[in-house]
Amino acid sequence: MAEPPVIIWEQDVGRLLLYRDLVPRLEDALGKFSRRDSSEVVQPVRTAVPLQKHNGFMGLMPTYMERDGVLSTKIVCFYNREEGSSLPSVQATVVLLDPKCGNVKAVMDGEVITAMRTAAVSAISAKLLMSPGAEVLSILGTGKQALSHYNVFTEMFPFKEVRVWSRTKRGVERFARSVGGPVRGCSSVEEAVRGADVIVTATGSTEPVVFGQWVKPAAHVAAVGACRPDWRELDDALMKDAVVYVDSREGAMTESGDVILSGAEVFAELGEVINGTKAAHRAKTTVFKSLGMGVEDAVSAKLVFDRWTAQKC
């Protein structure tokens, strides 16, 4: 008889999930996904259920990794909140199942997993694509995703300057206090991105906030907001002039307004660069359009569950 499922709350997920362990597992998972071998990863494009009354949608993200014995799904709700709203813009839960029997092994907080695996994949994109000797990091946004990106980027790379922009001065001040490290608050997006080597866009914007004329040649942009086909963070000029990388081609052509509305060509998936089948164009301006994938949640959830189990034994 199957054991009852365990519940792993936000605090424990955050304690058990560490970037130094998560990043290599995600690199491996991205490579497996891009090989398109069904014995390694089965992952349909996210199913989106509109929540029109609440200006949001619910996403369902199932994944099966046959060789790794991992079966999971994430249930995530996204909302386009009004400025100053006290309600969360993202809520997520990850369910880990036994692939042989189908029973639920664990239910765990998905917000920490979403924030950390998204930031870790952005950091992988920078590791593969940013120019050698990059010194200036720009982060647009000051929410949970911005904070997780600050944490992993400053852990993995020796940036000399970190710039931060928010729609409000209060947001920048709160962010600076929370990170406990040196950041330069910027009053405009243009100020934040001009001359930056790496730009992270983690905003709730549905219209472009970054314009190609502001972005220096050979900069790397990791765009993690705008996860719907009619939402955007980047303008046409930037999308068309850059070499565009994605986590999933199919996902980008279904969900990414930045890709769909600009008509930009997707050059490669990150997993193809990891596998050595596509080039990393470090000398050119690059955009990594992140939408998030179920395989990233599956790998993260398994890592959390294995650590939780080991500590309970």
C-alpha cells in the first residue's frame, strides 16, 4: 500500500533547494529535453485556462522523465495585477507522483521552485551566451523573480555593478534592503540598460519596456516576464536584431508575445547549445526568452523530495 503523500511547505523548499546543486541538474534536463527522446522527457506545451474575471490564467505543466523515474505536474496561476495591488501575481503548487503506481508522493510549494528554477535557467543562458568579462548586470523589476535572479547571478558571476529599476522608488528601496548587497537604483529603464552587459527583464509588463536602441552590441538579455502570446517586454528592434534563444521552440511559438508579435526567428533552444548542436553567439546581441518548462519543475521537485526524504530517515 502506498504511503500517504508528504506536504513540503515554502520554508522547507527554500532550505532544501540550493543553486549549486540545482544548476547542473537543470543543464542536464535542458539537454535531455532538446534531444526530443521520449524515453528521456515527455512534456506537452503548458495548458492555459483563462481566469478572465480575475485578469489571469491557470497553467498546467505535466512532465514525465522515464529514465529518471520522475512524474510531476505544476499548477500555476498568473495574474496581471494593477500597480500597487497587495495580491500575488503568481501562485504555484508542484505535485510529485509515483510513475509506476500513479499515487501522489508529495505536494510542495511551487513558488520557491518557480522563482529559483527560472533564475537558474537564466543564469545558465548567461553562462552560455554573455560576453566574456561581463561587468554590469541590470535587473528590471523588484519582485520575487528579480530577487531570485539577483541571488543566483551574484552567486555565479563576479559582476562589478548591479543596476535595478522598478516602476516605483519604493520598490527599488525595498529590493536594495532585501538583498543586503550593493545595488544602483535607476529612475528609468533606459538608465538601467544602457551599457549593461547582461539585462534581466522580470516585469509584469504587457507592453515593451526595453528598446533595442538602448541595448549595447553583444549584450545578453534574459527575458522572463510576458508569458502570454499578447504580452511583451522587448520591442521589435531588439528581437529582430538579436540572436534569439528559447527554452522550448514549441512553447515560444505558442506563448511568447515577444517572439510571436515581433516575427523574430528563434535560432536555438538552450538545450541545443548544451548538447553542442547549436552555436553560442557570444559576440552578438543575444536574447533568451524564458517561458519555463515542466521538466525544470520536475527536476527541482525531485531534488527537494530526495533531500527531504534523506533528512527524515
